[in-house]
Amino acid sequence: MTDTRRRVKVYTLNEDRQWDDRGTGHVSSGYVERLKGMSLLVRAESDGSLLLESKINPNTAYQKQQDTLIVWSEAENYDLALSFQEKAGCDEIWEKICQVQGKDPSVDITQDLVDESEEERFDDMSSPGLELPSCELSRLEEIAELVASSLPSPLRREKLALALENEGYIKKLLELFHVCEDLENIEGLHHLYEIIKGIFLLNRTALFEVMFSEECIMDVIGCLEYDPALSQPRKHREFLTKTAKFKEVIPISDPELKQKIHQTYRVQYIQDMVLPTPSVFEENMLSTLHSFIFFNKVEIVGMLQEDEKFLTDLFAQLTDEATDEEKRQELVNFLKEFCAFSQTLQPQNRDAFFKTLSNMGILPALEVILGMDDTQVRSAATDIFSYLVEYNPSMVREFVMQEAQQNDDVSKKLTEQKITNKDILLINLIIEHMICDTDPELGGAVQLMGLLRTLVDPENMLATANKTEKTEFLGFFYKHCMHVLTAPLLANTTEDKPSKDDFQTAQLLALVLELLTFCVEHHTYHIKNYIINKDILRRVLVLMASKHAFLALCALRFKRKIIGLKDEFYNRYIMKSFLFEPVVKAFLNNGSRYNLMNSAIIEMFEFIRVEDIKSLTAHVIENYWKALEDVDYVQTFKGLKLRFEQQRERQDNPKLDSMRSILRNHRYRRDARTLEDEEEMWFNTDEDDMEDGEAVVSPSDKTKNDDDIMDPISKFMERKKLKESEEKEVLLKTNLSGRQSPSFKLSLSSGTKTNLTSQSPATNLPGSPGSPGSPGSPGSPGSVPKNTSQTAAITTKGGLVGLVDYPDDDEDDDEDEDKEDTLPLSKKAKFES
């Protein structure tokens, strides 16, 4: 459909009482079989999809507002609106709605949603209309009572609104207002306040259009000055006429647009400042007032956006060097307010709005403005820039990269113009304003840091088939901008402690560190190369000596973020430059104080221990153990020392490593069986650790105090000696008694292999695996819980001794015992001998 008369926008009212744009399309009316009735249909102009399908119910209250709006409610909290491009289309659809409902198209509302009692309905039906008292001074009290009594009843409100509209009653009331003011009739003015306030609560667009007209609006505001609850009247009219002045920075040729701006400002003032805060019961009664302001703003933005001459003149004067400072400030303030108005637009309209501003050259204009000395102008320009970054950061990134490319080209051709990118790039201007913020609380710097963070955030960068925005922009940023960002950090950390340590400088450096920490987390090789090549971490750690705890913690957080990456490039850089020294020094200077600094430093070393970062563990113990060995209120540093010793022992005894590997490959198992969970975990850990060259600690061992943990290799050697002594003791008993001890069994597995397995865990021979104090007992370090299979067998092959069997497998032991019992007595004796 190309008929512009039927072109509409569909709006719905959200929970915040704001109108959401659901799309643009063309409206029609027709019978819908599924809904069993005449319905309003809106199909999207882009793809023809159905935006709205709403049955025209006989009892639904439809309102026509401002000649081009139709508003209604489909449910208790679901309001809809159609905004027509042309008045003729609105009138056509309104006639269709009234035809279905059997209403007169000349009225602007068909009926009200709220049902009344049957008695009220009967009373109202019996009286064809509401008769208003004559508009006289003596009857103002009666009029005020009539208005107040009509508000609770929807039908009476409707009849009151029609009576006020048809009889031109509002203008007569405003004439009485002048009389009361001239006579200083305070009682009459109080009655007029109640009457005008009640008319607002009628929530009728037709009445608002009369009250907000050029000739009436100031008198309406005057009536609302005389609140009976106040001892003295307010002076709203004086403020609007004398204090608040309309500055037409660029001449507006359209009188309708100019009138709309005046009207919107005054109505907004009435809503925010003049009308009392509505009660819970009155909030919904002012919904039409909210809608009136909203659609006015949408209309103003649309009319300005379509006026190309106006926008061209605006940006031309903004960038013209001949424009005086006062004029430029007014232009910037106008542009800021213009952008603020755009926030009421829905996404589709906002896209078109910012695209228009971009085409008109808003970013080059902002660059000129930000280069000025006027702080107020720069502040307004910063707010405008924030609107652009929040709307579309990619648009800003593309502009600054194109600008840099153009400057590079110019630099090659005009080498005599020795201008650096730092002086001209928009993003560097933003960084410089952040660094040079004169506010003691750095409010502007915090805002600008947030904008920079948005610009360098890879999460909102686009990737296409031909190019990756992340790669291109980060390459540009680290080449042209990062040195500007880190300049205050590098300037303040040339010695062992910060050159300037006042509060404002500390706040600024904390902001810089926050952004750098973000870069470490989200950027890859760009920030890594920059930190290592520029020795940034060493400079940052100088701030650990700051008297401001928050700054020292920011520096520590920066290092912790780097260590958390577990990147060996970073680790080698840290070790080569001995960059744990400032941290250890800060830890020792903190003493026994239990504070955030103490906890943060311990957490960093604990992370190194838990994650077993071998290079850093060795570096810390080799260089700082003497300073840290007396810290015993946490086990972190002793745990680091233990890790270090395990690594060193494994390096010093490579044969033990190879022996464990051989034994692992020669485990003897007589039958296929399922390992218990902890056994399986132990062996998995064993294999992984052996591959990584790490010490092996069983899961049950890890739960014990670090001081009690035994090196697994030492455990193994002790167990070997223990089993050898047990074997000799068993053989000795066998030879003396002529029969085997019931606690052990012997079985032949090969010509060169002998299995010696504990069968009775209840038997506690001195030094046996089950006895208290032995390496395998529950009470000793390195023991396995009773419910865990514990290896207690020794295999010998070519002089090698290893763990080969599991004593807890009762079924297999029983089977082997049965087999042993079936052997001839002579063979038993032969084995025993």
C-alpha cells in the first residue's frame, strides 16, 4: 500500500508509562473470521508482516487526540496508540470505529473502560447531560464541588468533560481568574485552583488542547499558583516570563515548530513543577498528559531533523572560527538538548536521528568544540559525545580511524607541518580532557573513562567477512592513543615512590589503572606487547608505595589480573624484572594488620600455589622465602615451599621419575576389576602429574595440613623397606613352624615374580600396613582412609620393587585362597621351603 493517509506508527505503553514504537505500517479495517468481528489491521511497510490485529470491541473506549492519534486500552495494563501521518487517515479510521460502536464521530472519545454500578448507570442514563452552573464568582464553590464529585465516576467525568468542552467553559473560568486576581479574592482563587486541578484529572486531550493553547496556558499556570495548602502563592508565571528565556540560536522559520517548542516546555514545567505530586489513585488520571508531552517531543525532533537548512546552519556556525564564545556555547547547549530529546525516540527513529547528525558532521564539530578552552562548552560537548558512543560506538571508531589515516597521508605530503596525531585526534582529546579534569572529585574524568572503556571493548566490535573491527581499531589505539593514556602514570613513577601523591592525582591514576586492567582482561597481544616493551608493570608497582590504599590496591589488582592469565611471557617478564619485590615489601610493611591489602596479597600467592605455576613458585621461594618463612597464620607460603621442594627433588632424582614410570607400566592385576572412585582419581592424577613432571599427592593427602604432607617418593621408599622386613619375617615364621602365617598368602605368578599380599587387614603386625604409626595407617601422614583401597603388595622383578595389587578385593582373594587350598600338601611345603 502506498496510500500515505493510512500510514501509521504503532505504539504500546510500557511499565514505565513510556510509549514504545512497535513499527511503521499501513492500517486498514475489515472483518476477521478468527476474531469474529470488525478489526483494525496494521501491516509493516517493510515486509508486510502483521504489526497489529485488534478487534473493535463495542465496549472499548477509543480516544482521538491531536487530530492524528487514536489511543485505547485492550487490557487493564495494555494501552495502544496509532499515530497517523495525515489527519485524513485518522478521521477515516475514527469513523470506522464509531460506526462499529454506533457512536457519533464528532466526539473524541467513544466511552470509558471502567464499569459503574447499575444504579449509577441508570441515574446517568436518565439524565441526558450534565448541566454546569453559570460561570459566576458567587458560584465558584458550587462548580468546585461539582468537579470534585464527578471525578470518581467515569461516566460523570465524561459528561463533565463534554460540558466543559461544548460550552467553552474553560475560557470563562479563566476570565473569572483575572477578576479574582484584580479583586484579590483569595477564596475564589483557591476554588479556581481546585477546579483547574480537577480538569487536569479528567485526562481529556480536547480539554488539554484548549488549556495549553497560546492564549490560555499562562492563565492556567496562574490558577495553579494559588494552592490552598500554601500560605503564599507560587510565582510560576514570573519564572516563565522573566527568568526562563527562549534563545533562538538558529532562526526557526517554521512558526508551527516554534509554537510547539514553547508549548512543550510549558507543559513539561506544569507536569514537573506546578501540579502537585499525584497520589497513587491519581497517577493513571494523568496518562494523557504524559502522552501529550511525549508525542510533542517526537514531533519536534522530526520537524527539526527534516529541516536541512536549520541543521546545516547549526553545524556551520559551530565549526566557524569567527563564531564568538557566547554564541558557540548557546549552539552547543541547543545541540545537547536536541540529543536529550532524541532519547524519547524509539530505536528506529533514533537510528535515523543519529544517522542524520552523522551525515551533517557532528563528530568533526565536536572535535573543534573539545579543543576549546571554555570548560562549560567542553562539558556540554562531552555529554553529546556520550550520546553518540552509547548509541553507536562503531560509528565513532570508524571516524577516528579514518581521521588518523587522513592525518598520516597529510603528514607524508606536508612534512614541514610537524603535527602529531596526539594534537588532533578526537579520541586523544577525550583522553586529555580526562587527564586534565579540574574537578576535585573527577566527575568528568569518570564519565570519559566509561566512554573510552566502551570504545575499546571488543564485545561491541563488529566482525565481517572482509575485516575485523577489533584488529583494526586496537592496532590504531595502541599505536596512536595508548601513550597519551599512560603519560600521567609514566610521569609519576620515575622513582621508587610516586612523584605526586595527592588525592586528585591518586584518583586519576586509579582511573587509568582501571582502564589498563580492563585492557589486560579483554585484549590479547596488543596490551601484552605494550606492557612488556614499555615496562608498564614495574611502573605500576611503584604505586604500591602510595599512601592512598585504594591506589596501591589498584596497582595490585593490575598485577593479579596479569598473573591470572598464566601466560609464560608475562611470567618471564615478572621474574626477569623481580616484580614481586614491591609486593613483598608492601606485605611486610603492612605488618600484622588484617586488612584488604593483606588479604589481596595472600590471595595472589595462594592462586600461584593452587594453580601450581611452577616458574613463579620457584622464583618466589628462591628470592623471597627468607622474608616470608615466618608467616604462619596461613599455610600459603609453606605450601609454596613444599611445591618448590617437590619440583626440585624431582629434578635432582630423575631416576625415581623413570622408575615410577616403569612401575606404572608393569602393574600386575590378576582379574579385571573396577577401581573405587578415589583410587581411580589417584592413578589419573599420578599419570597426569608424571607427564607434567610434578610431584604426586593422593587426594586424601591433599586434605591434610601442609606440614604433615610427605613426599610420595619418600612414602614409597619407606613402604618398600617396610615390606621387605615383613617378607623376611613371614619367611622366617614359615621355616620355623613348617606352615605359612594365616595373615599372608603366597602365589607363584612367574618364574621370576613373587606376589606378597596382605589378606587380613584386621591383623596388625608390628610395622605392618594396618598397624598404627605405619605409613599406611589412618593416623599417619599420607595414609588413605579405611574405605579406600590401599596398595599393600610388593612385586620384585629384576631388583625393582613396586605397587602391584589391592588387598581390599575380597572376591579375588577368596578365589586364590580356594585355589591354594586345593594344592597338594607336598607342593605347599615346597613353596614354603
